[in-house]
Amino acid sequence: MLALKSKRAVSTAKITLPWKIILVLLPFAAALFSLCVGRYAMAPADVFHALADGFTGNLTVSLQIYTVLWKMRLPRILLALLAGAGLSASGCAFQSLFSNPLATPDTLGVASGASFGAALALLLGLHLLGVQLISLFFGLVALGLTALAGTGKQQRNLNSVVLAGIMIGSLFTALVSLVKFSADTESQLPAITYWLMGSLDSASYDSLALGAPPILFGILILLLLRWRLNILPLSEEEARTTGVNIKAIRIVTILCATLITASVISMCGQVGWVGLLIPHMCRMKFGNNHIALLPASVLAGGAFLVIVDTAARSLSAAEFPISILTAIIGAPFFIYLMRRTGGWQL
């Protein structure tokens, strides 16, 4: 009976072949569009020639086109693809884990912890890789404190973990404010404030070499376990009937989502709405079966952040912080989706 109930809970719309093709091509199309568009526009033919030049060693385009593409736009686009895909995967996993459509990658306070680490590193005057390492470290510290506070002997459900995450997130948010209060108002404070609003302008191959492996590893593990994510909303008793160790799956899900979130924030600051909006949109279109939902969220999330970042660097001479644009786009669209569908429940 329970097995039938679980099966009915996930037996919703599948991804048809045309949508599979669209989802696979969407990140590539977004990346190509982003390579061509900007304050320095490039023709598609020049983009393809410059990409080929990077592998052949020949220079068939102008040095300016080659430099802009390989040194500025390409690492930024790769970071946008990774960050969007990772945040969408984390949001999708957390929404299932906590049976809450409003769950985000910051549910356990990881984003606030990573933000404090980055702000502290900027206050200490460290370079980009130092900022990245300390941000990642404090993101994991936040998870450890949340686990310590929310998994006591008398706390055996996920609600206590969520409450602990809110508490730890508030603590690190206060610590971020303390760092900003202590920063020099002429040099350090503007840098910290701008970084916390989210930006991909510091993307480089060195930062990607450090931050990409944790993101890719976390996404890969979640994809391999995606069919098991369907049982996360079940109770302990219901999960036992499936023969799956639900506690181990929950721990792995939390660790992977945390690793992804901390790595993304360590490279580009806080990027809101991606982990909330994209999984929600994909769930409404493709159903709540994670076998289809999680890959769709990963692909759509990467494409979405590439487009938003392209707009952020192209709309004006002064680059927009990316979280401003994601909020401006995400909030009204999310309200529209909620009004159109009457809400959503796992």
C-alpha cells in the first residue's frame, strides 16, 4: 500500500523527446549567445574561429577578439553554467528533502557562513584564492554547527535541523555585519558589499580549477542518486518499506548540496533565486519525479544564470550585481507561477 502511495506521488509528467533536445541544447545556445553579446559585440563566425584558435595555436582573428573571448568571457560563462546548475540541483534536492517548495540552498545557513568567510578574507586583504578557500571553509563550518545544534538526542526530525539552520544563518549574518562595520569605508567596505551582492566578474581559470571540482562532484552524486530523492519526503516508517537507508540518503544529499552551495558562493558571492525558481519551474513543467526533474533543473539552471549574467554585464557600462537581476526577474515570475497554479505541494 505504501509502495503504491509512493509510486503515485512521483508518477507525473515525463520529459518528452523534443523537450530533452531543448534542455540539452539550451546551455550551449545560451553560452554561444553570451560569447557574442556584450559591450564588445562579436560575430558568431569570429567566436568559432577564436575558439578554434585556442586549440590549434594559430591566430586567425584579431588579438582583441581572442583575448576578450578566452580571457574574459569564456571563464565567466563556465562559472555561470556551473553556478546555475549547482544552485538549481541544490535547491531541487532541498525542496524534496524538507518537503517544502520554499527550501533553498541557504536553508542550513551555508550561504551565510560562506559569505562571512569571504567578507573576513576581504577584510584581511587576501587574494581571490584565499577568499575562495576561507569562504568554502566557513560554509562547511556553518553546516557543522547546524548539524551539532539540530541533531541532539531529543531532535529526530528535519524540522529541528531547519530551525538550527535558521539560527546559524542569523548568527553568520550578524558576523557579516560586524565585518562590514569594522571595514575601512573607503576601500574594504565597497569591495565587501559589492561581493556580497553577487558577481561573476572575478571568474578565472585558477578559481574554476579550485571551485569547479566540488560543484561537479556534488551534482554527479545527486544525479546518480536522483531516483532515491523521490523517497526523501517519506517518513522513516514508509522509507523502510522501500529497503533504502533513508538516513544515509539524507546525509549524502545534505553534504552534496552544501558542498555545491559553499563552492558557488566562494567564487561569485550570494546569488539568490536560482535555487528556488528554476527547480520550481521545472517541477511544474516536468513533474516531481527526480529522475527527470533533477537533470532538467541542472540544465535549465545553467542556461538561466548565463543569460542573467549576460544581461548584468551588458545593460550598462557599470555592471549590475547579479543578485539584483535574479531577484527582479525571479520574484514577479515566481508570484505569477504561484497564482497560475494555485501553489504546489510535494
